[in-house]
Amino acid sequence: MEEEKRNPSECTKHLLPVRDALDMLGGKWKLPIIIALSFNNKHFRQMVREINGISPKMLSKELKDLETNQLVKRTVYDTSPVTVEYSLTTYGKSLQKVIEELRVWGAQHRKIVLNQK
């Protein structure tokens, strides 16, 4: 009896949204920024201090990209000096389940493959 083969278009239907997600969230900094904002709203300098190794230039670029993709909201307050605060949008918060699953998987991976806690 011949094994049932999967239709390539069915495979593509599964791959495309995963590729879209990885394209959006890929890279070194987007997930750390999203995770930092998941704890509370932050000012630019707070994020530079909290996200180890990110330069102000890179943070600015990534925040603009996350804002363009509706994951992060930039709010400017009319204070003296002007205050800018970043927060996750409702859409950005929808990633929290995915990020938690990645954290759990990563911890398990460290135990299994890297023999670390």
C-alpha cells in the first residue's frame, strides 16, 4: 500500500504563514524589544539600558519597523521636555502566548541538548 502523499499546495499553506511570522519576528532584536515591552510601557532610554547590547540606532530602526507592523505604539506626551513612551498594541500582545511557548521550548532545549538549567 502506497503511503499517502501530502499535496504540495497544502504544505505551502502551512509554510507561508510561518515564514511570514519568522520574517516579521526574525533577527536579533525584535523579540527582546517585544518581551521588554510586555512587562510595561517604556521610554527609549529604558529599553537601551534593559536590552543588553542594542545600540540606540538599532533600537530606533526596530521600533519603527514594529510600529509599521502595528505591534508597538509610540505615544508622544506634550511635556517639557517632550516625553515619548512605547507600548505593545493589542495586536503586539497577541504574541505573548507564542513567546511563552518559545521560552518553555528554549528551557527544555537547554536541558536536553546543552545539559544546562
